[in-house]
Amino acid sequence: MSARIIDGKAEAIRLRARIAEEAAQLKRSHGVVPGLAVVLVGDDPASEVYVRNKATQTREAGMASFEYRLPASLSERALLDLIEELNVRSDVNGILVQLPLPPHISAENVVNAIAPEKDVDGLHPTNAGLLAVGRPALVPCTPLGCVILAKTVHENLRGMDVVVVGRSSLVGRPAAQLFISESCTVTVAHSATRDLPAVCRRADILLVAVGRPLLVKADWIKPGATVIDVGINRVAKDSGGTRLVGDVAFEEAVQVAGAITPVPGGVGPMTIACLLANTITSTKLRLGLQLAA
Ligand code: NDP
């Protein structure tokens, strides 16, 4: 039996349509256009593509996009000054500083400088702490997208065994916290985990965010499990050139899993959609509005 393929592209389109409706509603009822500021320092080509896509999708959702493309030579002080300015601007509801930053700028100092209520990347320690204690917070976009995708397969995640492989503050840790909030039983595995295949085989939902191409094999997966592959790895093709693969050996995993995200076209497209969702959330929080469940 071949697994159901979880279509992240289609789900992201649906989510962006809902966000556009919410943005229109905020404009009608409060005269507010949610605004997202994206800051890019340096000229990393991959980051440039992400920033362009974010800006386009922000505008398509009827929101305001403010882009800052700054030279790699920018000082940390100058970047912190810009963030302070964005923190107090009433037309900016979300601030995202594209990572990685040039080596002379501390990503930690920069993330810590963003006002927590505008931290749409969900990386500020205040938001990480709120998430850890189960309080409403702005949550990192990629894990948020993963949970939404898992819910397209299982309406209710309560009681499910979830294994998260990877413990980064960007993906693994917040994903684990989100699944705990969904009343799942969560195991977090990492590079020191003993017998990783056996740990993975316990999972009803297996989320892999490691950055090792095709690490997870078919016999690591419980038959019928839902597999969420966050990894994005560029590998050489036999025929020359390169291709993108995930952390899961998709061709074999699809024969065992019940549902699985492809790479590309799975988790990736959800990330920007969740960034826009977070910008709506921060706008509503500023207006003192109730958040949707
Ligand atoms: P990090 O490098 O920050 O974290 C990787 C994690 O994997 C670490 O916790 C590490 O363990 C663990 N790990 C490494 N090797 C192994 C192994 N052999 N067995 C078990 N665990 C291992 O990566 P990120 O979390 O930032 O990203 C992970 C992947 O997700 C990457 O491919 C990245 O490109 C992709 N990604 C995709 C996004 C999307 O939008 N689709 C967004 C963000 C990331 P330890 O802590 O012990 O070192």
C-alpha cells in the first residue's frame, strides 16, 4: 500500500486564502492593514529568494510588506537601531530578520532585540518560554506548519505517540512543545539517541528535522504512521546537477507510512503561510482581539 501524500502546497494555498479573508476583515472592521517587515542583510542568493517570496505572498494576502535589503558590511548597532525603529512603528505588526546573518552580527542579540509581540518568527526567548509553559505565543513557522499538516491527516492528535527527531530551537523543540499542547505523548530524539530506528518505530507521527539526506529508512517507520519530513538537502544527481531531498528516504518510506510529506512540496510551502498567519495573530493581539482556536 502506498501512503497518502500530504500536499503542503495545496494546504498552504488554503491557509493563505483564509489569511487574506482575515486581513480583509481587519481592514473593514478596524481600518488596519497588517504589516510585515522583512530584513535581509547581505546578498545570500537563497535568502534573497526567500525574502522575495515572503514579500510577494504578503502583498497577495492584502497585507503591507516592508522590505529592507542591507549590505553585508552593516554594523550590528545599525541593525539593532533599525529593529528599535520597527518595534515602535504602528504600521509594522511583524518583524522578521532573515537568518543566517553575516558572522560579525550576533543572531542572538538581534532576535532578543525584536519586540516579542512582533516576533513573527517565534524565536524570541519570551515566545519560546510562553510556548514551553503552554501559554499563547507566537510560534516558529515551520513547526506550526507541521502540526497543521498532521491535522490534515488526524483531526484530533490527542493521545498519539509523536517522535520528533532533532532538537533545534527553530524546529525540533517548538514542534515537541506544540505536540505536547495537542495532548500527544512526545519523544525528542537527537544525535545522542540510542537505537534511533527503534525509537522512530514507536511513532504514530514521526517528525524528522535533522538535515541528513535520506537518514530515515522504511524499516524505521511503523506501518501506517504519519511522516512529516522537514529536511531540505541538496544532493548530486546521478545524471549531473543537483536535486532536493528530505531527511526521509521517500521512495521506500511511502510504501510503509500511512501518510507522508514529500520534499519539495510538503512542509516547505507551509512555512511562509504560517509567517503570514503569525502576522495576523500579532495584529489581532495589538488590537486586543480574540484569537481563533
Ligand atoms: P539543526 O542543524 O539546527 O538541528 C539538527 C538537529 O538534528 C539537531 O538537534 C541534531 O542533534 C540532530 N541530528 C543531527 N544528526 C543526527 C543524527 N544522525 N541522528 C539524530 N539526530 C541528529 O537543523 P534545523 O532544525 O535548523 O533544520 C533541520 C532540517 O530542516 C534542515 O535540513 C533544514 O534545512 C530543514 N529546515 C526546513 C525548513 C522548511 O521550511 N521546510 C525550515 C527550517 C529548517 P544534536 O542537537 O544532538 O546536535
